[in-house]
Amino acid sequence: MNAPDLTRPPLTIRRISLDTGRENVAVISRRSRALRPEVFRGFSRVELRINSKVLLATLMITDDDAMIGPDEVGLSEPAFRRFNEPVGSAVSVTPARSPASLDAVRAKIQGHTLSAAEITAIVDDLAHFRYSDMEIAAFLISAARFTTTDELLALVGAMASVGTKLTWDTPIVVDKHCIGGIPGNRTTMIVVPIVAAHGLMIPKTSSRAITSPAGTADTMELLARVDLDVEQMKQVVHACGGCLVWGGHVNLSPADDILISVERPLSLDTPEQMVASIMSKKLAAGSTRLLIDFPVGPSAKVTSANEAMRLRKLFEFVGDHFGISVEVVTTDGRQPIGRGIGPVLEARDVMAVLGNEPGAPADLREKSLRLAAHLLEYDPKLRGGTGYARAKELLDSGAALKKMQQIIDAQGPSPCPAELGSYAADVLAAADGVVNGIDCLRINRLARSAGAPVAKGAGIDLFKKIGDRVEKGEPLYRVYASDRSEFDLALAAAQAESGFAINHHTPADVDLVS
């Protein structure tokens, strides 16, 4: 039996106003004159080609000729943007074969250890959007079962090699990362100007929020542009000694962003995947010295000192292999840092600390100083043990605020209005007593329910912390929202379960920064 003839007249591109997230989607008419839809039976993906340019896309078929005509192929917004060809261009469309690297994924599912070449092929196909979400999930779940140290090293190297790789003209390039999970923990925006004001280079790329009420990039965007390209980022760093930009626009380790988007809904967050994600981005960013903040607490990502120690050794192992000096500090992750949770409120706290305002959150200031001190100690000209005093000097003198303003001016004006949500209400204590615990995960979810980070002015403003005495009916925090339905949802959820544990015992003091 002869194979079906797939040599057909080309279709013309039509842009469909449809946001399909990360996936490329192509749509053809069931009455297509150039393609018989039955040819694609058994194929979920197609290959679009113009000369040497190729795009793989998930295929959908429509009966609505008003959407897609018989001589057209529709491209969703992500597909149209990536293919980067004008509307009306002629394109050939054929069934797409599965990427060859899927054989390695199948082997991993069956329990085999993968070679460096196999992992490199998988990462390359991931970064070029050749995998469906189901295929990405299959790889992640198989890797979650077990990942050897050799596989981890190969994964980090391959992820760092795909996309932009930055190099700098100085032997010491410092960086700082927090593994997340703690509301309001916006220390990066204070640490970067302190370190840059001292004279060390700190080209900081940060993420937008995935499951939290704000990422560093979401908050910094209220003060300055964060969607700089690589050349713009380099100009800022050379002028200011540091930057605070969105990593997604710089294209560092793009395969990581794809993996994360599938990991989160599946709640996959193994130590190996966390290390591969963080270290691939730092390797691509050209970092030589890396400080990692591990908040430890009952509702944090790391819940015990033993867990922190195992994760620290894994980071150090990978750092040693790639020539990055890694230092891990464990910090108090029992409660939010600062008062504001959500972009506008967090930006307020950051600028209050940098401006040495009397009401600035003391915990955010102190943690930022101690983290900055660790980074300043990498300066060979600074005497050992003087990092904290130097960080405090730079903050108290206004040098850090001046440096932050320089970075803001260099990155360009913010595109976002810094206004709090117009809907607000207090959540009250249900009993007299002492705040004995705060559920960080619950507070994060409440702030997201209120609309953060999409609504920049949404979030939670905390009035009480662990150890504070409260009376029944006294406000614990205030919920802000920009949309009435989101406000009602968040307030009802907060009143049902505030996230605060109140009893008659004062909790013991904890100092985990080490």
C-alpha cells in the first residue's frame, strides 16, 4: 500500500487572537483544500515550514470557515510570535514525527540512567517547543523517581547552554537567590543596591511569580522597567554595577521556564529539579559567587535543618563542578518578612528600608543587611568579619538608596501605576492571646485570591507577627483588592481561616541566619 501523498499546495498564515500559554497551536479547516484532515489522524502535532524555518505545533481542526478558511492555517499568538512570519505568507504543513529524544524519555520511564548526550537532546527539544505538556510531564515524573549525580550535572550544563549565556569582564560576579515560599521576602531589592554601591558586580535576573503573590520582577516593575533585553541589561550593569531585571526576557536557561510551567501544577519540586533550575540560570548568568537563602519553617519549602543540610550539599556539589562558589544560609521561615505582601505593598516596604524611614519593617532591613554582608565578604579588599558593618554603613548613609535610584533611572520608567486596590477590609483576631504561628502558604494563597500579582495593588498588609499580643477583634492584617469579586473571595477565605495561630503561650525566639 502506498503512503499518503503529503505534497500539497501551501496554506496561508492567519493570526488567531488566542493565548494558548506556552504551547504552539495551529488550526486548519475541516474543508481544507490543501490538506485532508484524515491524513493527520494519529498525529497530534504538525510541522510548519517556510524554507529552512520550522515550527512544531499542536493541531486543531475547526468547522468554522469564519475562523479559518479552506486555504488558511491559523496560528495562536505564541505560535505566530515564534514563527515570526507575516500574515498571508505561504507555509507548508505536514504531520510532525515525535522528537527522537523521546526514546530517551521512554527509557527513563523504564528506569534507565540517561547519558549526557541523551539529556542534551531532551533539553534542546524542550527549549525549541518540540514537546507537548504531556511529554514534558512524562520526563519530569520519570526524573523525579530518581536522578543520578551525573544526570544532574548533565542537566544543569545542557540547560545553561541553551539560550543566552552571559560573560562579564571581572573575576568576581556575585549573585543571590532565595528558594522562595515566604511571603514578602523582598530582600533582593535591598541587597542589590547595597552590594553595587560597595563596588561588586551583581547582575541580578529575577523571576515573576508563579505560585506566590509577587516575584522580585513583579515588584521591581513598579519602580522601573524590567523587560530589558541582553544588550540593555549589560549597559545597565556596566553603568551601575548591578541591575534588577526579569530573567524571562533575557532568555537565560529557557528550558527551565518550560519545565517550571509544568512542574507547578503537578506539585513536582524535587531537590534535583530545584538545583538544576537555579544552578542552570546562575551558570548562564555568568555568576562566580552565589549566596542561596534557605528559609526554614513548618510551611516553608524546607521544613527542617536536616533537609536544609542535604540540599546545601547538593548545591555545593554542582557549584564545585561548574566553578561557582556556593554559600548557603538558613533563615527563619516561620512567618512572612516585612509587612506588605503583593507588588505595591512590597515595593513600599523596600523603599522604606532603603530610605531609612522610621516605620520601615525591621525584620526586612535586618535580613537584607545580613545577606548583603555575606556577599560583601567576597570582596578580597574587605577585611573578614566586616561585611555587616559595611552593609549597614552603605544603607544608613543613603548610598544604597542613591544606587537604587541610579539603577531605576538606567532601566527606565515603570510602566505600571503604583496604586493600592480600592477595596480594603481588616481581618480580625478571633480571640485574645499571642500570635504563635503564621501559615505562610495560607497567606500566599489569600493574597493571590485578592488578585496579586496580576493586580499590582492587591495583597495583604500585616499588622501582627509571631510573638505579638492581640485582643479579640483587633486587626491582624488588611486585605486589598482591585476587583470586587476577587475582594469578596479573598475576604471570605480569610475570615474562614486567617492563617494565624493564637494562643496563650509566647513562642521561643529563633535565629536561623547562619
